[in-house]
Amino acid sequence: MKTFEFEIDAKKNIIEIPSKYSQLYSKHMKVIILIAENEYDFSDVVGKLEWQGDAVKEQRTIRDEW
């Protein structure tokens, strides 16, 4: 399955496929529309989390779970 992702503003209810995806022109396709309405602003929590422990050890532990 091939996926293509791009953001664009619809004009007069028309969504134009960017030219870099010209291989999609005149093709049958399934369109999925996701609209981000309420994006969370993390600025109030930036810099407040402190890591305690060995970060490299934790990364290796997570990798071993795979």
C-alpha cells in the first residue's frame, strides 16, 4: 500500500493534488480527511519534566522488548 501525505487549504470545496504527486492524477483513490482542530499547546509544561535514571539503559531495555 502506498501512502501520500500533504496539507492543503480547500478552495471552493476543491482540493488540488500537489504537482509532486502527479502520479495520482486521473487515478481512482480513497481519500481520508483529518482536520486538526484542537492542538494542545505544550508551552506550559516545557522544561518541567526531569529525568531520573540512566537514559541509555532505558533505551536498551525498550529495544530488547521488540
